[in-house]
Amino acid sequence: MGTRTFETMMVAGRFGIGSRASSYANKLFAALDIPEARIVNGKPGPRALLNILDHEIPDEDLVFWFAEVPNEEPKLVGEIKKKNKTCILVTSKRNRRTEGVDAGWQYTFLDLVGRALQTKSNLLVEFGADKPGDQFWARVLDPLGNVFLDKTTNIGHVALALRRRTDELLRFTRVGSQCLGEHPIFVPQEGRFFSLVADYAERFHDLIHGVHSDRLLGNASFRCMEGFPSFRHGRYIYVSRRNIDKRDIGEEGFVGIRLGASDRVEYYGPHKPSVDTPIQVRLYEYYRDIRYMIHSHTYVTGAPFTDRVIPCGAIEEVVEIMRLLPDPFLDYFAVNLRGHGSIVAAKDVDALKSIPYEARPTPEIHRSGYLS
């Protein structure tokens, strides 16, 4: 069986009034050396970008969107993932250095992370110059605050880091979800767990210092194994809803999940569960004594680390955790997910008290593997 070729497109340069090509984009595109990739580098006409967005982006696996759009034109980058939810999206942001009394960068690192989150970018390339007339440097980062290439003027290095990380992202395994209708019974009362999750959510908010100010800080889940016929043998779990503030969470904040499906997440009710649900479903299947999990975008002091930087929801994270913790009869574990956060799991609620959480580095720089 041959290696799959991913459909790839780069959109760069200035479009609309005063259209022009970007020489940097041409050099970067050549250095990427992706088979059968296409580039559109600057184009006149008021609908040029709209036509690309409507008729070409939906068919692409990998999109580099480096378009320069005049201020008077609509910004279309936020529409890309609406047109193509599954594509790997790489966007860019020029960061200008200001002079004078308030000299500094136009955007902070956290601003750039926020931009990546807002546009649902998988990677963002920051472009800047230390002073007017200097050659542009580039930095490659993601929406979790990871840096895969720090500031460099070497276009070949930028291309290599982008090629290697996008290759990884394209090959990570994700599963979809399916709503099964209304849940057959109400959410079990787990008041002590709910209270603990709310307390930790306050802690995570303090530790992260706004890195994910517009995103939930991880998730929580549990399974009920006693008292309800529908929950015998732990065949159902509850996972916190997507996009809710867990600092005041209760039973209404959880979504019922049926275990057993290998190719999708099966859930009940009108609300989707957390994007990390596929990971926790498989962990509950493997660690049969575990009843509670807390996932955050912070690290746990002293806990072991996974090896790879794996994005939220990718199934490969399960393999990494099982490699570190192969015993399926564990009743407690804490593991740091490199470049992502942590999962703490326990059989008893009391074991989750006083977890020594700490902030992840900001930025978190990963030097090995992307230029070697």
C-alpha cells in the first residue's frame, strides 16, 4: 500500500487592492518541498480570497494561510475551519516592534496563542524583525503555547520544522462523535467530586494566567459502578461538557457517554462532551478500577512525562500513557502529557485531594526532533 499524499495548499501575499506576491512565501513554499502542493501568492480582485475559501479550501488536508488582507477587506481566516473542520491549518501573524517610550512588541506571546485559538489554527508562524531593515525571523508555535522552532532567519529551518510538525499532525488519529438521544437516567450525584473539580478549576485559572482565558481549563469525568442498573460494570461514564466554566460545576455540567464503541464517542443529550473524551473513554476501558479523572493544562509536580507532544483529542496519547503505566489494575496515577497538561485518575475521590499542580512553561520550547 502506498503512502497517502495529503492535499496541500498555501495562500500567501496580498490580495485585492494593490495585490502582490510574497517573496518569503515563495522561498518557504519551495523549501517545504511537499509533493503536489499548490500555492496562490497574491491575486487582484475583490472576490479572489472568497473564491479560494469557498471552492478550494474544503478539499485540502493541509492549509498554509499567510494571506495579507488590507484593513478595509473582510478577514476570512476565521472562516477556514467552518469550511473544512478536519484540515490542518497553519496561519501567520506579523509582530511589529514599536519604538519610543513604550518600545516593545505589538503582540505578546499570549496574544499570539490567543490568536491561534481564535482562528482554530493548529500552528501559527510569528514573523518579526528586531529593527527596521533587518531580515525577518520566524517562530513556530501552537495554541497550547508550545514552540517547535524559536526565532530564526533561516527559511530552511522554518520549512523543516513546519514540515515535520504538520506531518505529525496529519497522522494523529481522531474519532468522531454520535449523539444517541436523551440519556436513559439522570446524572449520578457526585457532590464531593463536583466540589473538588470546582476548587481545582479556580487553581488552574490562577496557574495559567490567562493563556486560555477563552478556553476551558481541561475537563473532568467519572463513572458510577454501583446503585444503578444501567451503570453495571462501568459501561457508562460522565464527562464534563464542552465549553463550560468548571469553577461552578454541578450535575448539569456532565454528558453521559456509553463505553464500548471503538470508532466514535457515543453520547447522550444536546451537549457535546470535551474534545479529550476519546482519550478518557479508552483509559476507563483499560484501567478498570479507576472511577474519577481530572485533566488540566497544567503539570503535576513529580509525575512522569509522556514522550511526544500530542494535541488534544488524539488517540496516540492513550498509547503514550499505557507505555508509562502498563498495569491495568492501578487505583491511582498522575501523568504529565508533554506539551499539553496532565491527567490524574483515582478509584476514590479522597485520593484526588491536594494534587501538587504547577504551571506549564510559557512558552514551552521543544528543540529536539524538529530540526534534527
